[in-house]
Amino acid sequence: MMEPTVAPGEVLMSQAIQPAHADSRGELSAGQLLKWMDTTACLAAEKHAGISCVTASMDDILFEDTARIGQIITIRAKVTRAFSTSMEISIKVIVQDKFTGAEKLLCVAFSTFVVKPVGKEKVLLKPVMLQTEQEQREYTLASERRKVRLQHESTFNNIMKESSRFSDPICSDEEGTATTMGTSVQSIELVLPPHANHHGNTFGGQIMAWMETVATISASRLCHGHPFLKSVDMFKFRGPSTVGDRLVFNAIVNNTFQNSVEVGVRVEAFDCQEWAEGRGRHINSAFLIYNAVDDQEGAITFPRIQPITKDDVRRYQGAIARRRIRLGRKYVISHKKEVPLSTQWDISKKGSLSNTNVEALKNLASKSGWEVTTTLDKIKIYTLEERDVISVKVEKRVNSPAHTAYHLLSDFTNRPLWDPHYITCEVVNQVSEDDLIYYITCSVANGDKPKDFVVLVSRRKPLKDDNTYTVAVKSVFLPSVPPSPQYIRSEVICAGFLIQAINSSSCTVAYLNQMSDSILPYFAGNIGGWSKSIEEAAAACIKFIENAAHDGLKSVL
């Protein structure tokens, strides 16, 4: 039997899932998995540091699948980058079926550990030795992830200020809504010696497991089904607790997003005297996101939350802000090498390819679940999250006739005049009057080489029973424009403009884009709240159309 390959600095843990590790559905308990992950990550941190380490946080935890009794899991943990006295540890969990040998990804996460020196002497960590291209990529992204963590609080506060411009969600009962009053859960645990780590403090993985238990109970009170953990924003350890402490856990639902629900958990620790005086120490907080299924394994759609009190509103809006940051972080969590999806261009199938292009854009626009993330005077930005796919919609009101906006936006050679991401755009194949293939070069994103695209742009005027102008965009593979070593050949899965007349002199322009890995770097900062690039591009687009319309009117006069 072949031994598993272990990279230098990597730590492996393998576990066979027993009934004691499982929940009532026979699936591996998320709490148990978090304990194993924290242990493995700690040992990886100490292997690099050569000194005791403690968990500062575990964040961006994504559960891709589930594991069942009898299956085997392997946890791989490795330091991706060291920052003076702290380290980021990448954690990856694989589940294997012991009968078929088939493997699948179960979970990914990142932990931050800090060294725990003996005495007052400060310990500076040695740098991580990089040996592969993947390690170099993770090393670079670790710096981006750290930046996002450090600015998380200020980003969150800025988004919360923006949210005060939205309509007040406090109102009377509305059909199909629910309150969070019945989802509040409190539980207590006494920390015993088996709950302590090798430093004598309460084991961080044990605290996370207890938090997951109360959060699951809270979610179940809203869905009346089987909730299962999908992701965790962050377990943040604010202070230690020790054997003999009483830990009080409080959980409550904050908000729902169609098929998911966010539950907030707060942990306070009390020693004997603090317990008598009712004076606790806030040692941990986390926000856990659940999906749920019914008894027939069908996905449950959660009711919309109706905030009642001011505290309800704070938690409701906070969940929206965290979701926005979470969506924006997806690129810096684990950037994957993009798999080409471009359709091979075939002139004999030009009709079906262009029609499919247009229908895909209309289908994207008609999907339910679009959530407002930003609203300005003339601009609204929406996001749509479907499994691992993020889509963005930018709606803007333009003081220009719809047909004028259509002619300006459907000619992509105009795009560099207002879009700061576009450097060049040229026609390489005029398929028909309404279908053209363009070669596009774009600016550098996140320090990579500049990107280029080959796209089919299909434009359509409104039909008799419709008032929507359509400009659809998708990548195609054209042998006459092969990839260049100067650029990263990238993908547009589905994008474009939908333009509708409001009256004879104004219209609404909606820009949609279903994110590929290559597009996401241009949008991640804006979605996550630490950049205004989408708003700036939208404002430039409005100005370009309105100036062109105004100049056209003057030439007529």
C-alpha cells in the first residue's frame, strides 16, 4: 500500500468516522470536524515555529460536501506564510469511501495562529520555504487574506453606514416573513481537564464544537428541518479560558438569504467569583451559515426575517454586510487555476451560438434571489449567489433615449472610453450586422499579468411585445486569435446589458456578469466593500452615454 505524500512542513491527520462522531442523520458532526481541524492546524503551526502556538482565529471555512459513518477523512494542514509572530495555516479535508476508494473535497479553511513564547522574550518566525508554483500562489494570496482580515472591522462599519440609506426594515407583519424571537438559544458548559489543550487552556476546537451545537439548534428552530453547516465567517478568539471556567453560549438567527440562514454565537467565560457576581469575559464570537433539508432531503427555503426591535435591525443589517464581505472574499480565499470554458466558434452554427448567448443573459436576469448590496443616486448593485457561482447586476438610470444607449453600448470599441478595466477592444470577426467577435485586453489585477479575452457580442432590438434592448457577451475560442504569453487568456461566462426605456428621453441600463475566476479579481473588492470600482465604472458609463446623447441632440439642433 502506498504511503500518502506529505509535503515538507505539512501535517496529516486521518480519522475513520465512528457513530460517536456523527449526528442524528449519520453524517460527520461539523463540531467534531472543527475539533480535528483545529488540532491539525495547531500541530502544523508548532512544527514551523518550534514553539507553543495558540489559535487566534479560524475563518473562511467552506463545507463543500458531507461525510458519513464508515468513511475516512484526511486533514492536511500547512503554514502558507509567516508574519513576524503570527502564521496563516491552510486546512484541507478530503473524504474517502473505503469500499470504492473514491475521494472528494469535504472542507477548506484558514487559521491564524500566534506563538506563545516562554517568558517575555519576543519570538520572530522564520519565513516559509517555497518549493512549488502552488505554494508561491498561496504565499501571495496569504498576504491578501491577511489584509482583508485586518481591514474587516473598518469595511464592516463602512457597509453598515451605507445600509442606513436603505429603507427601514422595521414594519408590521408581512406575509411569508418570520421573526427571530423563537430562535434564541442559551447553553452552558463547565470546562473540565479533558477539554483543555496541551497549554492548559480550553481547547479552541472544543469551544468551536460547542458553538456549532447551539448554532445548529437555533437554525433548526427557524427551518423546522435538518440544518447543516455550510460555512463560517470567522471564529475569533478574544481571550483564553481555563479548566474550571463556566462557558455560557448565546445563539440567535440574524438573517436569512433564501436557502441559507446566518446564526450569531457569543461566548462568555466566568471563573467562580465572576459567576457569583454575573461578570463574564467575552472570549469568542462567530457567525455560522446553514442550509437545511426536510425529511425527504429536499432543500428548504427559509422565510424572510422581519426585524422587530432595534437590536433585530442591527443584527439583520450586520448579516447583510457580512454576506457582502464574504462574497468579495471568495477570490482571495482560494483562487483556483481557471479551466477554459470557451465555446469553439463554428461559423456553421453561428445562429444557434448567438441565440444561446442572448438567452443565457435573459435567463440570468430572470433568476430569483438577487440581493441589493449598494444603492446610490442613480446606481443599484445586486449580487446573486448560487453554490460556488457569484453574479453581479448593476442597474443605472440614464438620461438618454434607450435606442441611443443601445447603439453606444453594443459597439464594444467604445468600451475603453469609459471602462477603466478595458485597455483595447477591436473587432476580429464581423459575423453579421448584429453579431461580432472582439479581441479585448484588460488592465492588471492583483499583480498578475494583464488579461485578454475573445468574446462574441450579440445584440438584439426589442421584439413586438417587448421593450428590452439586449447586448449579450460570452467567450469563444477562435483559432486565429491564439493565447499570447504576454496575457492571461480569460473567460466571460455570461455577461451583457439589458436596456429598457422609461420614457422618450431616459432609460434603465442593467449590466450583468456571471463571475468566472478571471473576472472576479476586478469585482471582488467592490462586492466585499473595500473598493468602489463598480460604482466608478457605472458612473463613467452614465456620463459617457449622457454626454454622447447631449452632443447628438446639439448636432440635430
